[in-house]
Amino acid sequence: MKDVVIIGNGVSGITAARHIRKLSDHKITVISSETSHFFSRTALMYVYMGHMKFQNIKPYEDWFWEKNRIDLIFDRVEQVDLKTKLLLLASGKNRSYEKLIIACGSRSNFFGWPGENLRGVQALYSYQDLQQMEANTRGIRHAVIVGGGLIGVEMAEMLHSRKIPVTLLVREAAFWNNVLPIQEATMISRHISAHGITLKPHQELKEIIPDESGKVNAITTLTGEKISCDFVGITVGVHPNVDWLKNSDVAVRQGILVNEYLETNVADVYAVGDCVERLYALEGRKNIEQVWYTARMMGEVVAQTICGDKTKYEPGPWFNSAKFFDIEYQTYGNVGNTLEDDEQEFYWEHPEGHKAIHIVWNKNTELFSGINTFGIRLRHEKFDLWLREQREINYVIDHLEEANFDPEFAERHEAEIRALFRKRELTP
């Protein structure tokens, strides 16, 4: 029986703990300074919006941990003594380990803007951020959100649910255009604006201005515009939470460096989740991927290795999903915000502007590369299979019905999409 300690109780750490327990009788301890119990980070917005209470976003009952012999410690790891295999905790109650899994997540990006430490300025990542947002937005008149990504649109929806006017600064030509092609970015920009959010493209934060009490009072942009506000949400991405390891022997670049087995350069030390930077390449994937499902998959993989079945982390074709107010988004494979020289595309959008698909393929080989879909639910297993089988674009178009996962009586569009695709093929 090994003594396994996991730093972090997010989805990667808890998945590792659960699967180690399924596979072994190892002693398991999870240490976290964020919350006493695991919760669904993606559901924090619904607590703020009043749809759920915090206890509703804990996937497991509090008795689950004792029943499964997973010890939880609410404390902060300040340092790792790798030679003696000892974790130095903020409480002074240090903890030894035989196997260590680091699953310490991400931290929100701040870029040194003047005024970024004022009261009323914050990010949204942790449970503490949610509590701070409750306090910072009480009775406010206007909010500015800096950054047009997934966290930015979530924060906009949260504030909108409380009837707080919101201005959203987007550096690109349209919302999330650094990820989405301009067609989809434009459609989602219209949708966000239709909900009453003031969307400002080609705008970047220059300075946050305080009032006499030291609270945020306004911001200025790089174009010289001044916007009065009493809350500023900073949503310009996250980075691996690794600063606390930089004076240790654990190899760190942007994230904790791991091999294909999620092993670090130090024996018996592994890393999973948002804090990881892979040393090896995976086709169509970045070496740092801060996504819920990749964190979960890493937790499953490292559990296999800890329990004696050394397993490579091979997540397969890229996929992701999100929601922009009431438009659901899925992506499978690779659809970049601009076409590569060897790529060809097909875009269809519903006349009402709430549904769209964007398909990309290699124009030399006709092999399907990826698809973005908005307002139409697709089956992950189908596109994962077609990407692995290297299907041609015509096969995908002809079998779209097989991938549809919309409710039984939902409007279907495959015939229309296919007809438009064929018409495009015939057009000189």
C-alpha cells in the first residue's frame, strides 16, 4: 500500500483520487486551500445567478470521502521538500508522501495595468473569486469586462442576470476572434449585443481609475475612451499556477513539465490538469490545455500509472464545448480562426442567426479536419471516430444525420446544409 498525496481538489485531482481508490487500497490524501470539498468550477456562475446553491454544485455528498477512505485536508502547501518527500503546510502540520500528484490548477492573468489592484477589480476562477464578486457587485451601476473569451461571456451573463449594465472590451474585430473564425465571432457578437451587452471591438484596457476612497471609478482604453464604472472584471485568460514551485527541483517552464506518462523530472512526482505543460507534441493540440475534460482524462491516466499499469496520456482528437448565453457551442478537430494554405471551408448559418456550422478540410487530400457547431448538438463519439478514421469531407456531409443529438422534435437542417454544400461544389 502506497501513501499517495494529491495537491489540489479540482477535477483532475479528485478524478485521480477516485480512480486510485477504485484500483487499489492505497492511502489517499487530498490537500486544498480553496475549499474543503470538491465542487464543479464550471457551475460557479449559476450560484451567482441564483439557479443553484453552492451545496448543489458539489458532485459528491460530504460523507462520500470518508466512505471511500479519501482524507481531505483544508490547508495550503507552501513548499515541497523533494529530498525528504515532505510537504510544508501553512498550518505547520507538515505531511509526508510516497507518491505525489500535483494538480494545483491555474491562476488568472493580470498584466500590470495601472489600478488593477483597486477595490472592485477582480478575475473569476476560484470560489473566493465568486465570494468577492458577490461583494464587489452589490449595488453597482455599471460594469466593464476586459477580455472577450469564455470567462468574459460567463461574467457578462452573470451580471446581466442581475440587470447590471455591462460593457465588454474585446481586443479583436469580434468576440473571441482569436479562436473563432470571423463568421462565428460575428454571429456570437450579435447575439451578445442582442442581450443588452455593449460590445466594444478593437478596444484594450489602458488604465483603471480610482475614486477618492480607492475604489474603481472608471477605465480608459488605448484609444483614449473613458468609461465610468464601479466594477472591472479581468477575464484575459489564465496561466498555470506554478510560481510556488520555481525554486524547487521540479522542472517548470510555463507549466510543470511532464512526459507522456504525466511524470515530472522528479521520481514519484506527477502533475495533472491546468498546471501541466507537456514535453511532447500531440497533433492538433497545444502543450498547455486548460480544459475540464483534459483535466479529468489526466486524472484517470495518472491513477492507472500510480496503481501499476503505466499508461500514456493520449487524449485523441481535440474537442470542446461552451455556451454563449443561450447558444450552445461544440468543436471537434481543428477549426482555426484563419484558414491554412492547404485548407478549404464551408460555412452555413441559419437565417435567424442562432445556428451555424463551419467545416474545414484539407483541399489536397479531401480529409475532414474539424467542425464548429452552434445551436445544433452533435455526438462526440461520431466526430471522434471520423477524425480517427480520417474520413473525407463528403463522407461527413453525407452522414451528418448520424451525428445529430438534438431533441426528438427539434428542427433538423442536414438536408439544407447538404444541398448548399453540393451547390457550392457545382459553382465555378
